[in-house]
Amino acid sequence: MTLTEVATPSTGAPPVDSDWADEVRELARRRDAVLLAHNYQLPAIQDIADHTGDSLALSRIAAESDASTIVFCGVHFMAETAKILAPDKTVLIPDAAAGCSLADSISADELRAWKAEHPGAVVVSYVNTTAAVKAETDVCCTSSNAVEVVESIPADREVLFLPDQFLGAHVRRVTGRENMHVWAGECHVHAGINGSVLTAQVEANPDAELFVHPECGCATSALYLAGTGTVPEERVKILSTGGMLDAARASSAKSVLVATEVGMLHQLRRAAPEIDFRAVNDRASCRFMKMITPDKLLRSLRDGTDEVHVDPELAARGRAAVQRMIEIGQPGSAE
């Protein structure tokens, strides 16, 4: 059977044909494959996966899995990270064209030029970067441990933080670090969740808690609303995607406004079905994430498309940057 249309996470997922699910499972068994799905994937993809989560958590699962093949339902840099951490495994992504505007906002050449302008600076890269950029990085970070990573660097060393300007601004605000330079990159989806949209939603839902991803353009506005008392401070939470799931399970709120890509709503509603989760911007859907469709997953398992390769020397250097992050502190949830 074919599935060519799947509802977006903000409108809910239609039932997936059981024949499709059975075929996916059988092909995965034959290929000795583990299925990984990012939290922003279509609901049908999330529901068939062996594991859902953020990119780094899934990559670590890939490295620890006994399966010989990893099928990564996400965007390309995520599958690259899985290959970096699991170099001996076959890594497949159902659509190699599934890119990322944030990862593409800085190239390895641009980073090398930036480093040349700041000799001796420590390069801190968000895990949402390509393998080539990771290879030019001193230490990686996630949204949940970026502050800890930057605080571990001696105060007299310059820091080059990349590529997300909103996460960088959040880290600089929390640490008070003046010698930290932030690359002007962004995820086009998160950037579109801006302060005016957030304020309008808060006014329409005055009793709701706020879960805000630090990549969002509205993160500063959320803190401003808390600071002015528009929203009680305890109801404003700046969280990674994994942190959102933890907060959802612990929350006693009746409604929560969520500022991140709309695919996250599916996992939140599963984690806490008694809470009314609403997107701050229901148009914040990543077209690259949604390129992984049920048909493409089936094709990938059947035909082995598309295999992800990373140059071994680049992989070794990128792996070292990820390992340094882990040595500083457990990264928790990546995005």
C-alpha cells in the first residue's frame, strides 16, 4: 500500500494502515535495523519508531544499539551525527534531501575564517551542525547544557558560539559572558515563533503555562513577560525538547502553550494526555522534517536508501568535540 498524505502534528494523525506497519516491521527485522524518529517527525513516523527523541539522544541510542543498521527519520545532520558516533554501522535516512536551515547557516569554510579572526578562541558548536563544522569545533553543546559548557571555559578565553543566535543570546544572558561572540544563524521555523505571536497567545490564554525552546525568536519575550508579571515567573519555562517532556509529566497545568516545531505536540500529548497543549504558532512546521513520509521509510528499508557516509577523519574530529561535551557534563536532551 502507499501513504501519500499524512496529517501534520498540529491537526492529529490519521490511522496508519496496519499492512504498512506490518511491512515496516518485517523489513526492519530482515535488515537488522533500529528505527529512530525525531520529535518533529510526522506522527505516523513517530509511532512506528523503536525510539523517539532529540537528535543527540537518538544518536547515542544508535551507538549503543545491537542493530547493524540505523534508519534515522530526521534531517541530514542528525543522521551524520549517528554515523559519527556509530561509524561501523550502516546509517540510512529515508530522504537525503531532508536538510536543515540552522545547520546550513554556517559552513566549515566560514567557521575557519571566523576562527582566523579570533585566534585562540574556543569554538562551541550546537549539535545542530554538519559533520564538517563539528570537525572544526572544540566542544559541542546541546540546548540543555550550553550554559554549563560555556561556563566550563576559562573566563579569559574568547568563545565563538554557533550557529544559533537565539540560543547564543540565551547563554550570554545567563552567563553574563562579555567575550562570547555569537554567529548570526537561525532555524527559520523557530525564528518565526516571535514575540508578537507569543504575546497574542498569552493574552488569549492567560492561565496557560509556557514551554519555550531557546532557539525560538520569542525566548527573550517570554522572559520579559515573566519579568513584568504578565505571566507568573513560575509558569515560564525555557526548555529543550526533552525538558519539555519532563516538565509535561510533572505539570499540574490544565493548558500549556508550546513554542517549538509543531511535531513536538504529538509526544507531549502522549506524555500528558490530560493537558491541553497548544502551539504558540501552529504554522511552525519544518518542511524538511516532514519530507520523511511513510512511503519513503518503506522504500528506505526495502532498497537501502539513502545511506549516509562521513569521511573517517572528519568523523574522528567531530566525535572528539562531542566527547568533550560529555566529559563536561551529561548533555541530557539535545534540542
